[in-house]
Amino acid sequence: MTAPHRRQFLQYASLLAGAPWLAAQHAWAAGTYPSKPLSLVVPYPAGGASDTAARIFGESIGKSVKQQVVVENYGGGTGLIGASKVLSAQADGYTFFHGSINEVFLAPMLNPSARYTPKDFSLVAPISEAHIVLLARNGLQVDSLDKLIELAKQSGAKPLTYATVGIDSIYHLMGEALATRVGANLLHVPYKGGAPALQGVAGGEVDLAILAYQTSFDAMQTQGRLKVLTSFSKELPNPLAHIQLITQSKLVPDFAYTISGGYFVKQGCPADRVTILRNAIGAALLNPEIRARLEAEGRTVAQPTDSQAAANQTFEQYQQRVGELIRTVGRKPIA
């Protein structure tokens, strides 16, 4: 851990030693909450990037609140099924959501099947920015994003297919935006989550995949099952330093995207219970081992959030960024 980060951890640890942290500890001791296991809903199948991060956090949160945190996977609908599961539960803090801008913002803003709005959720705390990469099947004769673009633009070439976690996900919109910008013909193939999409490109079912990075990608590349062509990031954590940055592209050096994630509850959850969850999440974010594991999985880890006001401000920032992305691809949000 670097000296500046160590100072940040110590400063925040001192903050947590104050009134909110003690209030949460008293609540635990009193046995009012939580008095039974918590459900942590992941809106994708097991094995994907979201599932991996949720299990890392779930173990730590469980230790903090002295209750088991059960990770539940509900894949499909570009996260709609998982999001709906959280919103159909009681707003009592026993069900919380490992969510991102995909499920909380993009889905209800673009999909008429969504029966909720972003404001039906409340952000407990942001946790990380996931880094998005472009994968190619091993037999595709390209080794960079620029060469891929050149291949896709060849006269008479059939459309290159790209896998994502679902329709209207940020990955889908990125594919649309890239194709429009460079004049390439890319065909979207939606899967029910990151793990199935990864198997699609590794098995040669599709030419490409746009997904949040996982360490397994490097192992699969070494095994000759796929290629990691580029990240869509301007900078990366040290464990990902071997992956090309989007800024190294000569054709689209500014085509930069990451995906924001956090923990959400159903709107109306009691504030004292949200505080307990937030402090447990903050403790996980302060843990050097957990931060290292998350960075190895391709995430830039957030600093702890100390209030609902700060969480609300981040929520509004997420919504603004999503609105800008939607406008970039020429889509109109559902009123």
C-alpha cells in the first residue's frame, strides 16, 4: 500500500471511530438489525465479474455485521430480473443489491419492460469502477483495436459479432457507438451475463465480446482461447498494466468508458440500517487485502462514503453520466 493510501485509510478509520460507527455497533449489540442472514442479490449468473466482486464483499460485510451474507444470482433481462427481485422484497435492509449503472439506470431508462425507475433505489455506497475490455476469439486475425476496425470496415466483409451481458447494457451501447463512429458493421449478440458471454467468445460462437475485466481473461489468453485487444480506460490499476489503453489507439483514442458499481437498497429502507450497511461496506473498502483482490480483478476501488448525502450526490452523478451516454448513441430515454 502506498503512503498516501495508508494515510487515507487511517484518516477514514478515525472517522469511523466516531458517532456513526459507534451507533452502528450499538445497533448490532442490541440485536435489532441484522438478526438474520442478509441476501446480496447479483443480477447475473455465477462466475462473472459482478459475482466475483460480490463474493469478496459479502464475506467481509458478513463478518462486520455478524450475520451470514448469502449471495443470490438472478441472471437475465440485462439485470432486470435481479433488480426486480430487490424491489419486490421488503425495504428492511435484509436484501441489498450489487448493482451498477446497467441495472439501476440504463435498464429503466431504455427498456419498456422495466417496471421501476432509478429513484426506486437508494445508493448505500459506491464500491468501484470496473474496467471494460474488448476480447476477440483466438482465430480472428487481429491483435489491436485499430486492426479490428480496419478488418470490420473492409469492403464486402460480413458483420463481426460481439457479445455482451444483454440488450441496452453499457457494453451494448458502446458497441453501437463504436460502430457508428468508425463506420464499421458490428452485430450485437446478447447473453444472460458475463460468464456466458465469455464462453461465447472463447468457444468461437461470436467474434468479439465487450465485458468488464476479470483475471481469468489473461489465463484464457495464455491458453490460446481468446485475445484481450484493449481496455477502454485511460489508466489502469497496476495488475492490469499489461493491457493496452484506449489512448494507444490511433483511430479512437478518446473512446473511454468504465462502469460504476455500488450497493443499493430499495428506497424507504430505515436510515439506521442503511448506516450499518454503509459502515460495513466502508470497512471492506479499507481492508488492504480486499482492495488488492479487487484491483487484481480489474477494478479501481472507491474510498468509503460517510453519509447518505454523499451517496445521494454520487447517485445523481451516475444518472447524469448515463443520460450523456444515451444521448451519445442517439437514443431517447423513456419518459
